[in-house]
Amino acid sequence: MPKWLRKSLVVMVTVLTFGLITPSQLYEHVDKPPKGNAVQSKSQASQEAETQIEYADGSSTEEDVIGNLMKDVERHSYMKFGERIRPVIEDEFKEIILPNIEKAIERVAFQHQGDSLKNLVISEIPTGGDSEKIFHIANKEMDQEIIRFHVRKDHPPQAGYWFNFHYHTYMDEFEEHHDLGSIYWDKNTPPKWMS
């Protein structure tokens, strides 16, 4: 499909649905050839709303899987930050938060799956607005989320705004915050995510 037609279609659908259908959801349906049965149940449609990326094929080493996963972690994070937040915190994010995310993934995934990371999948779409979700990682074979990565806007009194990066694990039923680090924003209120 020509690039100009794809972009036009995305803009048209976004305007007509008041933003309820995101471009990544639209691309998923535009790029796939139609299936034999065009009618889907509501549960199938809701399962497809959050797509996942798989990381391992039969020949991948664990280092390749982690490397590919970390590329998508960075891409998802920048998508979450948007064009207004990303330039301000990008360097600190790469230097402080990204290495901690990699350590957390390795620690939790190895505890959950032993020596194999072949069944890891990552959620495709971060959330915008004021929500915390950056991405979640799940075990595809067991259909179970194992780790959730979030970022929260904190505003301690007289200290400006901070972005607190943390994660939750399946081991405590996603209750406890495991800190990854914080990045200072400014005294002014930060924009909404993905803006």
C-alpha cells in the first residue's frame, strides 16, 4: 500500500473514531491479508487490541533475545514519552533507567522461566495521558504477565516534578513497587504522555 494512502487512511480513521482506534491498531489490520472468516467475536477483537511482539526463533541465543527485547523497550519508552518529554529526559533515561530495566528483565524472567527466554512477548502499545503503563512482558506459552514497567509523575512539595520509573512482578501479584530510578523534569507541570 502506498505510504501516502496509508497515512491518509490513518488520519481519516483517527478523526472518524475520535481517536479510539490508534494508528498501530489500524496498521495491524491494513497490513494483514483478510482471513477466511470476517466475523470476529468481541473477545477475539479485545485480545487483538493489545498486540504482542515475540522475540525468539529457534536459532536465537539468549543474548540476541535480550538485545532485541531491549531495542523494543527503548522504542516503547520513547513512544510513551512523546516528542515533548523525550528530548528533555532521553540522555538520563539511557544512562540510568535503561540498564536497570535490562537487569530487572533478566532477573525476573530467569526466575520465572529458568534458562529460557523463548516465550517472552512484550505488549505493543504504551498508554498516553496520565496513565503509568510503558509496557508489560508476558510468558506467551503460559498466557501470564510476569513483569509490568510503569512511570509515574511525582510532585514532592517544593521539589518540582519527577518521573519515577518502577516495575511490578507476578511474584507479589503486581502489588509492590520495585524502583528503577527517577528523573527530574522541572518546576513546571510536565505534558501528558505521548504528546
